[in-house]
Amino acid sequence: QVHLVESGGGLVQPGGSLRLSCAASERTVNKYAMAWFRQTPGKEREFVALISWSGRSTDYADSVKGRFTISRDNAKNTLYLQMNTLKPEDTAVYYCAVDTLDYGLGSPVRGEYDYWGQGTQVTVSS
């Protein structure tokens, strides 16, 4: 059983930055791809960014490319999301997830991930 705990959310003005963290309870997550998703009320949970187990391969949703950076520190069992130039439309609950079902490079498909954190709220507003 893997437990993921997100932190770092909060209220920020448009144009500001935040860094989210996701701490994993097990070192085994270091073997697997991880990702960030986000969700707003009444909408489906949507893909934001993913990273391979090694950190050498990443992918982003078009809406965040050039503004967000995903990274991981396997020595600390921690996933990060650096969010810059934030916009009001980035407001959402952000979730981290890990795909322990295979050893691939990761997927933007929500159903590929089997463990999820509880989420952290990000609000972008003036």
C-alpha cells in the first residue's frame, strides 16, 4: 500500500508561483512513473504533467507547457510541481498519482494510476 501526501497549495495572485510537493510512504514508488492531475467542481479530473521513474522523460498538458515543471527526488521519495505564471484558470485541487501497474514512462490517462493523494487546493485570485 502506497500513501501519497500533497502539500504546498494555497492562495496566490495571478502571475505568481507555487511549488507543490508529494511525499510517498514507500521507496518503491521510485521504480514507477508519477503524475499530477487537477480537478475543479463539476469537471473531470484532468492531466497536468507526468514524469518517468528516472526523471528523464516528462510530458505536460498544453495548458501548462512552459509554465509548470514536474520533477522528482527519488532519494527523498518526493514528487514536485513548480508552477509559475499562474492564471485564475489554474485554480483547482491538485492530486499526485503513481502508476505501479507497469514500468512504463507514464501516461496522461487517469485510469492508468492506481494510487492517489488526498489533494491540495490551489487558488489563483487577486
